[in-house]
Amino acid sequence: MKQILFAISLVALVISGCGGGTDDSANDDTTEPVNPDKTNLLQIDGKVFSVPSPIQTALLIQKVGSTYNASLLNSPKNTTKYSSNYQKAVNLGVFGADLGYVTIYEQTQDAISFLTAVNSLADDLGVMGAFDRTLLERFEKNLGNKDSLLVLVTDAYQGADAYLKNNERNDVGALILAGGWIETLWFATNVANQTQNADVIRRIGEQKNTLNNLIKILTPYYSKSEFAGLVDQLMDLNEVFAQVTNTYTYVQPTVDEKNKTTTINSTSEVVVTKEQLKLISEKISAIREKIIG
């Protein structure tokens, strides 16, 4: 798979859905409204896959009353022990998810630490242009403005995405994507086990299709040993997700002729058993532990 045409930025699996782009308005640090319901699209070998924005999960975690938990995050100090491009790329995704998490909870000082970690790994991977001193200064300038901070980081990852895509470094992009998804699912399983919140558990179950897509994105690089190990672990996790049931109930949509709108009334029910949640939690924890070291 020589061409993975991301219709989203690298951070789209980390903190997208919060506006952005790199136009003049973004340079002026203006923001667009956060859109947590945004669905990202990826085109792979002519096939389009949908990937729900992980910011949906992060915002849901905050909404259910889960308090900020720094122990869930990878330590920015770990950047110094990542020596291979594989480690750097997958953990760039992890730190991106962490940065989104701390920003949503408005932990601005922690956000600076994670942005510095992202900056270091991006530099090592050769995409430093997207994470330069100007970004750090703009970030510090907007401390306290959550939406602006999310937009700034999204802009930076979009720049990194463009660089990787233009230079056919799609293997690096795939790893960043994977790291962000793994970290986000790690957040969700921890909160689900603590709160038993039905909405969070349902969100975990909804990752079934996303995991399938992620495996398809990574599989072309299976000949590389580190990729093979990650894909094998994800396929093992996928065996548990395969048992998660998703029931779709069709209900005729409501059409408002006057306002020319259609309301979708169909529903889907995702059922994750306690045993499945336990297994998903154990497996995603093991995957994360292996990649963060």
C-alpha cells in the first residue's frame, strides 16, 4: 500500500473535530466551534473507511464526571528512551492523545510538557517544521483557551500529515494513527471499569469497526518485525471485539417538508459483556505497555 490518502490529519485520531486548518484565520489564533460528532474518513487503496473522532470519547469521559487522572498518561520523560522510528512514531500518537486529554481538562501546564514531548519526537522523525518555536509561543499565549489550544495542535499535526503524505512516509503516519487510538481506548477502558458508565462502555464497543480498519492500515507493513508484533496484538484484541454484538433497529425517518429536514430515528445497540470488557481492558493495557515501554 504505497498510498494512504488520509482525508484527516494525523491528529484526527487524537484530537480532531475541534476545528482547524492552516489558513490565515488559524494563524490569527481564531477558533472554529468544536465538533465532537465529526467522523473522519480515510481512503486506502481506493476504499473509504470511517473512523469516529476520538475527541468524542475524551469529551464523553469528561461529561460522565470522570476527574482528571494524570496517572493514565504516558510520561513526557519517556521520550528519551524511544530510539527507533517505530517507537517514536507510535508514541507521537500516544502523546498526541495525552495532549488532547490534558487540554480538554484544561491542565495547561501539563499540556506544555506534552507539547514539548511531541515537539521532540516530531523533530527526531523529521517533521519538526510543524512543531516549531512559533507553535510553542502561540500555545503559551493561548493558555486558558481550550478551543484555541486544540486548534493549534490540530494545525501542527495537519502540517506533519502533509509532510509525511507528500514524502510517502505512510508507515510513520499509520503508527501515529495507531498510537492515538490505543491511548484513547486505554482512557476509556479505565474509566469504564471505575464507573461502569453505560455510555462509555457503549463507546468502547463502537470501536469494533475502527479496530478492523486500523488493522487494514497497518497490515501492509507486516514484513517489518515491529509492525508484525503490533498487528498480531491488535488481531488478538480483535477476536474479543468480534464477540461484541451490535443490533441495528430501523425506524422510519421523520421528514419535515416545511423546514426541509430529515431526522434519523433508527437506533443501534452495542452490547459489551462484563467479561468482554475485562478482556478488552487487559489486552489494550498489554498493547499500550509494550509500545510505551
